[in-house]
Amino acid sequence: MLRWSLLLFALAASPLLARPVEIVMVDHAAEKELGGFPLDRGQLAHAIEVIEHDGARAIVIKFFLDQPRTKEGDERLTATLKAGKVPVVLQARIDETELKPNPLAPRFIRTDLSLAPGAALAGTNGWLPLTSFADTATAVGFIDDLNPAPVLELYRGQTVPSLYLATLELMLGGKVEIEPNRSLRFKGPALPLDAKNRVHLPWPKEDNLAYVALLDLLRGTTPRGTLQDKVVILAYDGEQMQTFDTPIGKVKAHRLFYYELCSLYDYLTRPVPPALPGP
């Protein structure tokens, strides 16, 4: 427990660098005006185009795109992803009840990192993005827990990045150095990994997320350049969103992902955090 206590101290100790990340939310107002959630994929495509037009560095789509919807909507989204000029990350998750998962292309596997059986969250089936969408993606990140935050997972015995890791590397602009079951670092001190290749992060102290509302972005009322050079997470904050129990009460899942992602970034970019004991 000592190393996690020191981590909490480190995260509160020194000035933060500006975070190159923003979250755009489909909130209750957007649900009401756009016809409910999940969004029609034509609307999702339009949102991606507007985000890219505002200067985003990259886009992380925090929705599962594993099932076909309308032909018109799916084709519009596929065309938008193909035409896009910025990296796009799609999410996946393990689910053994999904008996016919979409394939995972070899380029999404971390062949440079080898994990022993049992050394990460693992499974053989799951919700993987449709091939038509995955073909244009920069990365597919798995999200099967929030805190502790998985860094690596195992899918069909192969090492895959978590959504945390895929998003973090876009924010940092480079690869994170990982010693499986020991640590991760980025040009600085190491952060401990547990036996499942997860990071134990501090819980948020309050739930006061200032997000960009999707409707404001679509209407053009968000100040121009708000998303300039940011990794933009397109997420959901409506009434259907799952919540998690935390020390400050229930927090919606996509908010919690964002809070924990920011904690991870803050630690790795601090100039001189206190040294942490090894595992």
C-alpha cells in the first residue's frame, strides 16, 4: 500500500502541465434533440467531421461499434473515417458471451510485449469494432476496468493495449516504455504496475467535469479552436450511462475514465515526482 500512498502524494505535489485532451459529451440535451442514444451513425460521422475541422490532434470514440446499424449510417461513418486526416482510436472489450466476435487485425496487437497467462485481464471473445470501421483506425484499445486502470490486456493469448494506453500515447506524442508487471514510464520516473498490468490511481476528489457539449459544437457556439491540438474523446453522459461507486459517490463511467486518464497523464508528465518503491 505504501507505493500507492506515495503516488497520491506525487499527484498532488507539483504543478501540472497543460493536458492535451478534451472530452465532448453526448449529454441529455443532445439525446433529446438528436433522437436518443446510441446516435445514428450518420450523426456520429458528422460529429467526427466537426471535431476534426476544429483542429483536433486525434479522436477517441468512446462507443462500441461492434454491431451493424442502418446501411446508410454505417456507410456514412465508414466514409468519414476513411476521409479523416487525424488518428482515430476505437474501443473494444472482452465478453465471453459474444460467440461471433469481429476479427482483430494483427496490427492492433502489441507483438513487442509478451505477457504470461494470468498476467492481465484476459478473454477469447468480445465486442470488437466492425472491420469496416477498424480498417481505418489507428488503434483499438480494450476497456475492461476503470480503476485499477488496465494498461495491457490479453485477447486470445496476445497482448493488446488498453484504451487508457492507446489514448495516453496520443496525448504524450510517443510510446510509453513498459516493463510488464513492473512499471511504465515516459521520459521520467516509473509508475508501478500490479500483477495484472494495471495502475492503481487516485479516485477523483469531486465530480465537476467541464465538458464540451456536442450540441454546442454542432451549432457552432463553442469558441473556434477549443479542440485545437487536443486528443478529443467523444463520449456519453446521458441518463443511460452506467455508474460506479467511488469514495465521492456514484460517478458515470465515461467521466471516471476521463478523470483516471488525466491522473495517469499528470503523473507521467510531472518533472520530479517522489521515487516509488518497486512492486
